[in-house]
Amino acid sequence: MTTKPIILVSNDDGITHKGLRVLVESIASFAEPIVVAPNKPQSAMGHAITIHYPITINKSHLFGSIEAYECSGTPADCIKVAKKHILKEREALMVVSGVNHGSNTAVSVLYSGTMSAAIEGALEGLPAIGFSLDNHGAEADFSHIVDYIQRITLQVMNNGLPKGVALNVNFPNRQTEPIKGIRIARQANAYWSDSFVERETPAGRPYLWLSGEFINNDHGEDTDEWALQHNYISIVPCMYDLTAHHAMALLNSWTF
């Protein structure tokens, strides 16, 4: 019986993806990872949960002796299933999600399944971290971030986080120069300007494919986008309370 603390591990790219294995192997020396991850890619699912279809879970042997399950649901489903069903009487210390293939900066955090798994952990009262690498490639190199994954995870294990807070951690892609360090940052005022490409199937049926251009209107040096562009790791503390507190006085001045 292990005496290491349990950390729930999930992602949105799916249980077979390299980034998940890197995350599991990075924490296995000081924690007991229990993996519950989607059985297929669930990128950009946001905080969706499954309510109209059954959820299936199957034991996975992809990680050798590490306890692992593949789940038919979304990343948020995976954390719910892990906490409420798989762990049963066992207690997890925290949740980690990723490592995502591609960054999750600025408004992308709203669409990110990686961050939704982390935020679901925060909803369950657990400290949580979502990790992402600024490289979408299936053969992305994660070797330069392993030490940072360990350091950041251990900091959260040892110090905790404020209730309801999850960390959004983005790593720069491997370059010729080393990572310069870590920046505690805010979410950049940047977004995707969406467009749709019109195409046809071989049978002549029209369909649309989402495309777009990333627009960054925020030139502050305290943002996640600035950090990544300048070869820093960005850490943004996020929370699930979306209340626009600064707008409440305005609304209270209206006559309904």
C-alpha cells in the first residue's frame, strides 16, 4: 500500500497522448497518480458534462502498474467520475491536467478541456493545475518542462491554493535558448476572430470548417501571451466565479 499522496490526472487530448504520459511520469516519484482520461480527443469541449448519454469507464494498462481508466465522457466528467466513483473512500490531494498539445492562453481558457478538468477539481474543493505546451504537434518535445512540472506541482502540494482556484500554466515551446523563468501573469485581452471555410463533401454536400485569426490587443508585459512570446512560463490563477463584480453597481442603478 503506497503512502504517497494521490493526485488525479486527466487531460483533453485523450488517454493515448504523449503529454498525458509526460505528466504522469513527472509526478510519479513523489505522488500516486490515478489517471482518468477521455477515451478519445475532447479538445475545446470547455466545461461540458454528459447528461443525455451513459458514461462508460474501462481499466487501462497504458501506464503499467499505475491505476488508470479511460472514460467516454468529457474532461470535466473524468474528474467527477474519479472523485465520486473511482476513489470511493480514498482521498485525492489535488488534480493535474495536461500536458495539453497547444497553449491555453487568453480567452482560450474558456474553451479548454484541459483547464476545465482543472477547474472541475477546484469545484470539488481540490487544488488543481492545468498544464499546456505551446506546440500542437503530436511529436512535441516535452523534455525541457519536466523539471518545471515537478517544481510547480510540489509548490501547490506544499502550500495549497485559495479555495476555488486552479492554476493555468503555459510552457513555451522548445527553442535554442533555455526558458527564462516563471511569470505570474494575468489573462491577456486576446481572442480568436472566427471565420468559417465553406467546403463540400465528395458527394457534393456543403459543410463548414471553423477557422480564424488570433488577435492580441493587449501589449501589457504582465500577461500570459507576453510571457510565452518572451520564453517565460506563465502561471495564471483562475477561478470558476464569473461574476463581473465591477458591473453590479451599474445594474443596480437601472430601473427594471
